[in-house]
Amino acid sequence: MSIDWITVGAQIVNFLVLVWLLKRFLYRPILDGIDAREAEITARMGEAAQIEAAAQQQKAEYEERIEALQASRAETLEAARQEAEKERHEMLTEARRQMDHEQAERAVQRTEDARAFRAELQKSAAEALLSLTRKALTDLADETLERRIVARAAARLPEVADRLRGSAKQAVALTRDPLPEEARARLRDALDAVAPGAVLSFETDPARSPGLSLTLGSVQVDWTIGDYLEDLEAMLDESMNGAPGGESRDVG
């Protein structure tokens, strides 16, 4: 069998022409399209990578902000808790101080009330004692008691000698009931011893308290049941008020 080299050469040429045509009009556009597609894909992937990187960065920023907010919130809550605890402590301290102050005031008030009650009780008791004493002395008062008071006054005239000495020479002895001559003589002798030359006269007043009232010029000295009771009342008042004892009157 013989080979037709012309036909073979023509087929080779046809094949080469076909390959060139395919490459020129088919493969090249396809390759260019593939390259363009790859370039587009690469660009899009790059953009996607950039977007992803930006998203990651933004996410990181958001996370940092969230952490900062959470930290700030925790700090704010802690500060608020501490402030609330401080205010609670201050309120409790103030409440305790106020309570202690009120308790102290109530204790002082109770003490004052107790003192006032005791004073009122003592006053009532003293008034009752004075009333009973006055009633008893009034009921028991008679000429004998008055004479005894006059005798006691005569014995105590030297105690008031300084007041009577140098006064007027006219003296008056005032009693509720008339004194017997014996009592008058004793009183004259006692007065003459402290105020020599004084002339003593006697007067009576049925309305007065039993006892003696001796007047010599501007000086008057009393020894009566009323004066005794007044001295007793003054002593009771001083005792209740805690005051020191004052000077005694010219009675007793």
C-alpha cells in the first residue's frame, strides 16, 4: 500500500490550521475568560479578605467596647454599692446617736420627774406634818402652855440682850391670855437684867397665837406657837431644797 504524501501533508496543514484557529478563536478567548474570571475571583477574594479583616477588626473593637462597658458597669455598680453602704452606715450611726440622745433625755427626764415627785411628796408630807402640829398645838394650847412659853422666853432674854440694850425705856409684853403675877415678875426681872430701867407693861389679844411678843422701842421679839411653826416650816423647806441651815429666829 502506498502513502499519498500530498494528502498527508494537506491533512497536517489542515490540522495545524485547525489548531491555530482553535487557539486563535477558541482557546485564547476561553483562556482569557478563565484568566479574567480567576482575576475577578482573586480580586473578590481579596476584597472579601479585606472585608473580613475589617469585620474582624470591627468585631475586636466592639468586643473591646463591650468589655470596657462591662468593666465600667462593674465599677459603677461597685461605686454605687460602696456609696449605698456608706449612706447606710451613716444612717445607722445617726439613728444610733439619735436613739442614745433620746434615751439620755428620757433618763434625765425620768430623774427630774422622780426628783419632782419626791419633792412634791416631801412637801405634802411637810404640809401634813405642819398642819397636824399646828392643830395639835392649837388644841393643846391653854394658859399653862402660854405661861411655859413666857417662862422660856424670860430665860432666853440674855440671848437677845444686844438687840434690846439701848432701846426705848417703855416695853410692852403682849400675850393671848392674862399672865399671872408670878410670870409677870419673872419677865420683869429678866428684862431688867438685859435692859435696866425699862418699864414693862402687859397687854392681851385673844385673837393671837399663844405665846409672848415683847416690844421695846423699835425692837420686837416673838416667842409664839406660830413662830415655832414658821421656824419648823422653814427648816423643812431647807431640808427639802438641800439648802444649808440659815440663822434661827429669836424664838425657841
